[in-house]
Amino acid sequence: MGLSSGQARELRARAHRLKPVVQSGAQGLSPAVVAEIDIALTHHELIKVRLAGVEREERGAMADDLCARLRAERVGLIGHVLILYREAPQAEPKPKPKAKPQSKPRARPDGRAANASRPAARRDGPRPSPWRQK
């Protein structure tokens, strides 16, 4: 896949506001941690992972191993935080439901259609108030 420097820069900018989704413990990358990272990448594409309890030299090797296992790209590794990116698979577009055929408007007994507009009411003068009776 390989990211260009511009793409990596844009992804690092997007990841800046993110919080780590997964944190590895003293056991390192156990199968459960790798599975959680895989699920998070599937849902979010871009995630942060905190690699706690790992020496500096081991973090780079661990990040490369994780990227190889998950087919993900390493966007950055700053301190104990690893930024990973894996493009989400394109979902097939859902087929649009077929439109229901338009039914003809029902006719009224007087011959007008059901949705025909009614003639405007005539007002020759001021409307009498229902509260005042003469």
C-alpha cells in the first residue's frame, strides 16, 4: 500500500485529536490485543495504540510486527503512542428499492379527484365572530 509523505502528514493531522483506542500491557502484543486492534482498524481506519511497558528499541520492532500482521500502515510512533492506518474495504452499494407504482387518485361521488383542490371560500365582508351573536 505505502503512504506518500503528504498522505502521512494528513493522517497525522487527523490523528492528533484522537485518543488511544487500545493499550498493550506488560505481556506485549497478546493475541487478544492484536484482535482488538484489528477490530478497531476495521471500524475506524485510523487509530492510536498505546504501547505501555515496552523499551524504546522494542517499540519500533513491535510496531513493524503489528503492521505486518494486520496489513496496516504505520503513520507515526511518538513516544509510547503508535498511529496506525488501514483503509476500510469498500462496502458494496445497497440496491435501491424499487419504486412502488403510483396509484390513480380515487374519484369522489361528485366526480372530483380525491386530491383535487377545493374552490376558495367566498368572503363578502368581515367574518362574523363566533362569540358575538346578534
